[in-house]
Amino acid sequence: MSRIARALVRATEMLGAASDTPRLDAEVLMAAALEIGRDRLLLDPPDVAAPDAFAAMIERRRAGEPVAYITGQRAFWSIDLEVGRGVLIPRPDSETLIAAAVEHFAGTTGPERILDLGTGPGTLLLAALDEWPAATGIGIDTSPTALSYAQRNAERLGLAGRAAFQFGDWAKGLTSRFDLILCNPPYVATDAETGPGVADYEPAEALFAGADGLDHYRSLAPVIGGLLNPAGLAAIEIGHDQAERTSALFLAAGHPTQLARDLADRPRALLIQG
């Protein structure tokens, strides 16, 4: 057994109590410590000792820190994003919004103008701009930290010329209309349980939304229609158990909705057509 393989076995054992995916976490952290891709780690690992940085990474993970914060990056859709303390870590569930938009605009030239409300590190906007090379867009957030990550991500991905980021309270002050509106608002109820390390490390303002988790949908429902172009699409992420309640809020505001489901076949997004 190689030195790298032995280190991975030990790390997996150490992470057993701290993670639901200890082997995967160990592999991702080892690849980051070696500054190689995980595919190379698995297929052609270098014949070296585990870097000193690896042990420190494992200790951080044992303490509950998310892997994405330790490595400083997270893959989402077709892009890799820089992430860190102060920004919400992109989840695979949010890719449901991009997939729904791809389906909606199939057979067309795609959206020209895109709006990402609550952009965080630029997650949804930058994935959409990478998907539709002729599009431009705006990402809005109330967190200066998140906006700084978003701007750096846009520059690193070569998308800064097509993406603008601005501080704002949802859509307040916007007068333009958009072909595609993407939004992943906070939707966790204040007293709800979260996964290990989530509430301890990720920003509360990007997670929690009042006693029932619906505070931000109440703010969004009255304004979405005025921002959407004819034949456009708004895709708004929801918690898997919030479909009925959130749909009712938007319907009361005059916006019938459809549901998009995630890969686990759970309701994950409300879809509103212009």
C-alpha cells in the first residue's frame, strides 16, 4: 500500500464520527493538499508522503468545518467557484434551477438578460452565463462579503464583462425586465435542524427565514411578475417540504407556478412563466 493510500485510510477512520462521507472527504482534501485533481489521485496517485497540509485539513474537518471552506472551492453545474466563510456553499439541489431554465429555453437562442437575486458567490448567475454565452446579467446580494466572492469568481471565469454585481435588498429599485430570474433565498425555519456544521459555519442570513422559513417568499411574490419579460422564466428554489405553502403565496400575488424536482424527486423550485 502506498503512503498516500495509508494516509487516506487513516483519515477516513478519523472522519468517521464527523462526516457522512468520510472517504470522499478524505480524498477531496488529499487532492487539494497535493494540488491535483481527485481523478488523478484515484487513478495515478503520486508516490509521495501526504503533505503536512493534509493533517491540518483533516483536523478542520473533524471539527465540523465544511470541506468547501477548507479547500476554498466548490463545483457547481459547469463551473468551479471560490467559496469561503461568509458565503453560502452551493448545493447540487440548486442545479435544479439551471436545469429548468435549460429546458425552458431549449430550441431558442436563450435568455438575453438574467437576474440572480441573492447571488452569494455568483453561483446561479455565473452558471447561467456560462451556459448561454450571449447573455448578460446582474447579481444582487445584501452581503458585501458575498459580492466580493462573486466578483472574483466572475473575473476568474472570464465572465466579468457580462456580469454586474450590486448591493441590494432583493429587487428593490430595479426597473428593468429580465428573460430569466434565478433566486435561492434563505428558506430554513429559525428553529429547524440543519446538517452538521451548517449553522456553525455558514452565514445565518443566507440560511434562516423566520419561524416558518417563508419570510423572503412573502417579499418576492409581489414583485417577481413586474421583473419578468414575456416568454421569460423565474426559477425560485424552495425547501423540499414548502411546495404547497410557497405556491399559495405566489398564486395569491397573481402568479401560478409549476414545480421542478431535484435528482431525488423532491420539489425543489417554483417556476413562473412570463
